Amino acid sequence: MEKTAAIVGGSLAGLMNGIMLRHQGYRVTILEKDPATSCRQSQAAGISPGPDFLKFLERYDRTGRPFSGGKGSVYICAKDGSTAQKVLMSLHYSNWGLLYSILRANFDGHVSKACPVLPEPITCLGESIYLSGKQVTGVQFTGEKVLVQFTDVSSQRRDETVSDLVIAADGSSSTIRNFIFPKVRRCYSGYVTWRGTVPESQVSTATSDYFDECAKIFQHLPKGYMLLQNPIGRCNIPPGGRLINSVWYHCMAEGSKDLRDAVTDVNGKEHLNTVPQGVLQPRVWKKQKAIGLAHVPPPFAEVFEQTKTTFVTKVNDVASSKAVVRNKLFFVGDALCTNYILPIVNI
């Protein structure tokens, strides 16, 4: 009898679990609420994959696509921008979009610019189905099966799927966790992240060289610190075509006017988590940027001035009451636990 699994959430954790389950012979259906038909939006976020992810690719990746734009050291900077300390670690530089494309190619043969040539299919793998624009509306245990109800976000058509097991990989605001553990609530961590990218070609050669193949941390900021790294983007891009990725961790008091302003977009909508690119209030970013420019050394300041794709995320902590429910429902990734000590290193 065919084994079946439903995965709620089609980002990196969901895809990784889907790939593993297919290799165990499961017919896997992923339900992703984002309606994008080609590729989910990544907010151009830089990511430094950790050792577990590297082991995963070594075992399961069949594309052969390089996942990283390079590997470099991490430095802590003095107030003047000079190197104060080298951290005893190195980071692989990549981004969400590239990793997503590699995983999608392995899961269901999705074609993208990053992975235009697909691996040869393996007949012994279970079937894979990726459904975009599906909002989960309920989950029920029915004997030895789990029923997941969902609605198409465009047509509002209702549907359901019955599976042997369910993976909840739907992020820190997990719908499944809210159904199963309604008393569990996210707790604001006390800070936000301001993130963005700037093409290397839009900064001076001196600034480009300053961030070349390394990550630099500037800690001399009021209520926070800043991390910049280069490069991210597609692999094998020559200097000048890469992206410099910036992350600024900044404390904001819960309930404060500054926090409300930060998470309220140009249309007056207050966001629970992220204010996407393009709708961040210009006056809010101008005020925030002025705080940074008054303290950071010139290379950091130039990147800030040239960055046009800023978005802000309110960081929350949350943990599921259990990782496994009735041996049929499994919480993974941010749906299981979210504690962003260093958000940029999150795999």
C-alpha cells in the first residue's frame, strides 16, 4: 500500500522533509499558501548554510548546482572599521532563492534560472506534488490517518487531503501549531532586523574590497549591532556583479511608537512579522538610517546609502509544546521552535 505524507509549508524546511520522505517511498504533497506559481519570494535574504544542510545536500542533491557563492572569514570591527578580532568560524555565502531553487529541482523537478537543467528522475522515489496558494483551514486525526483541510487563496475553493503523516513546516506563525496548541503564543524578542542588498557595482572599489569574501560585524551601535557580508547571489559571478547583504539587529521596546511605525507600511497596514520590500515607509527608514550613519565607519555607511531594497522584520520567539503528536504529526523548523539568536545563520 502506498505511503502518503502532507507537508504544510513549502519553504526550505518543508522541501527538505519532502525530499527525504520521497526517498523513503512516500507520495508527498506540499501545501504552500504563497500563491506564486514560479518561485516564492525570498526578500533577497542572505543565508549562511550550516553543517547539517551541507550534509543534506551531499546525500540528496542530484542537480550538482553549487549552492554557495563562496566561503569566507568573519571579523569583528573596531569603531574606525579596522579589524579588531577574527572570529574562529567561517561562513558559506548563499541566499534563500538559490537554496529554494536547488531543493525544488530535487523535490518535483521545478525549472528555474538557477537550475535550468534537471536531474534524471529516479523511478523508485515516491510521487511529489507542490501546490501553491493553498491556505490550511483545519487538521483532524481520523483513525490511522490525518486529514488536512485547505482553501485555494484565489478561488476560495475548499479541498482536503488524507495522509499517513503530516509535517508542519509553516514557519514561526504556524497555522498547524495554532490548531493543535492554541495556547502557545509568539513572544516578541525585543528587537527587529533591518535587511537589504546592494549590487557590488554600486559601491566604490574600496568598499567592495573591504567586504570581499568575508562577513564583518560592527557592534558599536546604540541598541544593536550590524552584520554585512559579501558575496551573495548566483555562484561564479565575477566581482562587480555580486550583492552585498546587510543585516542590522536593533532593539525596540514592545508597544513603543518606534516599533509600531517600523512595522506599519505605506498603506497603513501593521504587519505581524515582515514589512516587505517596496512598502516600508520612507520616513521610517530615513530616521533609522540616520541612527546608523552617525556611528558606522565609511564602508558600512556607503552600503547603507546605496541600499534601495530594505525590509524590516519583527523578531519573535516561540516553541511548540511537543515536536510529535500521536506519532502522525511532526513539527519542524520554525514551526517547532524559533529563537533567532543570529537570524542570518539559520539552517
